[in-house]
Amino acid sequence: MPRPTPPDERVITRRRQVGEQIRRVREKHNMSQQDVCGRSGIDVATYSRIEQGHSSPKLDTLIRIADAIGVPLTHLVDVRPPRRL
């Protein structure tokens, strides 16, 4: 089976932006990573990789994170694409 094509830089940048947004929302709600993981059932190492932008979470995982923090899913992924010059 052929290896999947790695994502281009634009996708990697947006993944990092989503991770940063998740961290901002979590901190705004005065929650630690352990708090979110305990409520969502996500492994701490996995959650940390998501916030750092090293891992692309599945939609189900994003829903579990949003529910654990108590926010709409859109709050976690509300990032603007970079402007083209």
C-alpha cells in the first residue's frame, strides 16, 4: 500500500492554529489539560499533541473536547485563514 502524501505547509499551519485555539479556549475556561482529558476520556499525551498541532484530531475527538470544556464545537476551530498577498 502506498504511503499517504504528507500535508502541505498550509495544512500544517492551520492545524497549529486550531491547536492554539483549543488551548486558548481551555485556558479561558480555567481548565488544565488533565481536566479536559478527565472529562473527555482522551489520553493526556494525545491531547497535548493536538494542542501543539502535531496531531490531527478526528471530528469525534473535537466534539469530546468541546463537550468537556462546555463550548460549541465552532469555538475550537474558529481560526481565520492567512491572508494572501
